[in-house]
Amino acid sequence: MNDILEGLVSAFWLVVTFDTDLMQISLRSLQVSLSALVIASVIALPLGTFLAIRRFRYRRLTISLLNALMGLPPVVVGLIVYILLSRSGPFGVLGLLFTPTAMIIAQVIIITPLIASITHQAMRELWAEYHDLLISLNTSGWQRIKTLIWDGRRNLLTASLAGFGRAIGEVGAIMIVGGNIDNATRVLTTAIALETGKGDFALALALGFVLIALAIGINISIHWLSRTEREGRW
Amino acid sequence: MSMMLPLTLKDVVVRRRGKRLLGPVNLTLRPEGLTMIVGPNGSGKTTLLRVMHGVERLSDGSATWAVAEEEARHRQAYVFQTPIMLRRTVADNLRYPLQLIATPRAEIETSVNHWARRIGLEARMGLQATRLSGGEKQKLALARALIRKPDVLFLDEPCANLDGASTRDIESILQTALTEKTRIIMTTHDLGQARRLAGDALFMLHGVVHERGPASDFFSTPQTAELQAFFRGDIIA
């Protein structure tokens, strides 16, 4: 209990004194996870919507696969990305290993299935509602996807935030591909793992509280910006 | 008068899971007026309407317009029994069909304002369409269907569950559309409405067209025993 209190106190001091290391680490965490979120959303939102409205041969298989990939172990993703990006790997020439870019790649792989799968669930319901009308209006496939994404944007926001939650709290993959290098690839989660290993629980806890505050702050501000929960329907 | 018609249905059959829902139906729709489809529940009225609109998969037979199918698809509209509201404002619901066909913005706004006034919702344009009352939703659905000025309009029991005033508003919009040469094909359970609007009529029973004729004869001198029973209000098995 004492440790937790101490952690809160040092978290407070780290924040109010604008500790340079903390700021840098937090910003890097945000930068990596938000980039991963944007890239994953650009892929997953249309993909999930497409799966909801289009009947094709291997659709069921694709959806089961997607659901299975939601549980992809980050450590394994990290390992595979590591091998692909390592000097001797196929993308070794790009020199991306141990850079924030590698961490973004790993996180995109981890959260894309999650966002796509939640999107698919939400869009399936909306499509059931809109189906007859959009067919009757003679819409093209692309117009249907656009309409569903726009009218289901609040559900999609939830899907994206779930992805962000997973990305910002993820440690296994970015530890492997990022390497937790001070001033280069150290982020909140890897720093927490390191400080815990060193036995500096106060600092680890402080970083942990900052991480939680960050996650809550991002969620609230996105909801506020997108004006969810304001109109009667939602 | 529309160049799209006549619409010819030839030996149309619709089967789902081994059960015959419709057909065989052979039918030619002449180019003008309002065709009313009546009949008991499950007699195939909606399926027939959907076949004509081209959104039902045919198990057999064919439905052909006088113009190419792609063109025909563009020039018709359908109003569903339960109005489907986009989760947008009233104004955006009206804009939507025009935006799909890339209508110039100024033209869209003119049409939207015209139709909002026509259905009496001009004060509620900014409201979410899903929050309208049942009658308002159905009027909005009708306006959204007519906003592209379709040559052919299908309506599936547009006045089910509506009160007298809303029914009158909808019938008045349909009358206007008729004078502007829109071809209308609709189903109804309201025989009063059928008499008020119909130019000719079809009686559906067990998935086939049991009797048809111009409204004058159809309602006053029904030929088949089943249609006579239907008009008397008997329950037809």
C-alpha cells in the first residue's frame, strides 16, 4: 500500500515539475501509439465495413481469422517483425529495427484485427438496417461503405479507441522491436518494465499512473471532440 | 409518360428454401396511372413489388423494362413498409439520394427545400430523422423517394399504421405525382384507399395474380369468388 502511495506522490512531482525524461517518454508513447492507431484505422475501418456488406467466397473464413488474430500474442508479433526487419531479414536494408517506426509497424499488426473485428460487428447491424434502402437507391459498393462509415462513425470511434487502448498499454512487441533504448525508443510501458526490474517501484508506479492518466485523457478528449453522448439517440 | 414502360414479367417464380413465394406470374404493366395490389397477408404482394423493383432474386422467368436495365434501375424508387431512416438529420436524409448521383449543390438545396415544405417538415430540418414520429418518417421516406423525380414509384403499404391526417397527406402527394406522370405501383390493406387511388388493380392470392382489371370493374363487379369474399371482409384461406 505504501508503495502505491509513494508512487502517486512521485507521479505527482514528476508531472508538476515537467520532468524532461517523463515528458519525452510520454510523448514518444503517444507518438507511436497514435501513429499506429491512425494507420490501423485507415486499414481496418474500410476492411471491417467491407466484410459486413460484401458476400464472397471465403468471407466466413476471413472473419474467423480476423477474430482469431485479435488474440495475437504481442511477443510473437514482435519476434516476427524483429526477424523481418533485422539486418539479415527481407526488410533489413531499410534499417528500421530499433526505431519508433518498427514499433509502429508492430502495433499496427496487433491492433488492426481488433479494430476491424469490432468494426465488422457494428457495421453488420447498421447494414441490416440500411440494406434495403441502399440497394433500392442503386448505390455503388464504395458509396455503401462511405455511407455506413459516416453514419456508424460513433461505433467506429469505439472500435478505434479499443485499438488505441491496446496499443498504448502494449509492451511485449515494442520491447523486442524497439529495444527500450534511452532517448530513442523508450516508451512508458517499456520504462515501467525496466524500472520494475531495477526495483524502483516508485518511479515505475509513477510512470504507470501517467500512462493511465494519458489513456483516460485521450479517450475523454476524443469523445468530447466528437460530441458523443450529446444527442438524444446515443 | 415514361419510356421505361411497359414492364413485362414472364413466368416469374420466386422460391426461398424450397417454398414457392411467388408465381408463376405473367404480367404487363401499361405505361400510365396507378396500379393497386391487394390481397391477404403472405399472398406475395411485397415479393411481387420487389421483383418489379429488381431487388428480389428470381428463381425462374424474367422481368424486363422497355429500356436497358441499368437505366431502369436509375429511374425508379421504392418506399418500404417500415420507413428506413438514415441516422442523419431530416435535411441530410433528403439530400442523400441526390448526392449519390452527384447533383450540383444549389440544385440539391432547391429540391430539399421544396420537399421539406411539401411534407411540412421545414421547421425540423435539423432534427435527427430517427426521432420523427411514424407518420413523419413515412412522409420523409416518400419525399426522399420522389426527390430524384423517378419515372416509376413503388410503395409497400405506405399508410400502414398511419392516422387519417397522415394518410391524407400521403395520398395528396401521390395524386400530385400522378398528375406529373409518375407511374405508381403500390400495395395496400386499406380498401378505401385502394378505391380512392387505383387506376387498375391486381388481386394476389397464394403467390399468383388471381384477378386483375381496371379499377371501375375490379371494385364494383369482382369476377372470382375469392375476390368477392375478400371485399366482403371474409378470411380467405
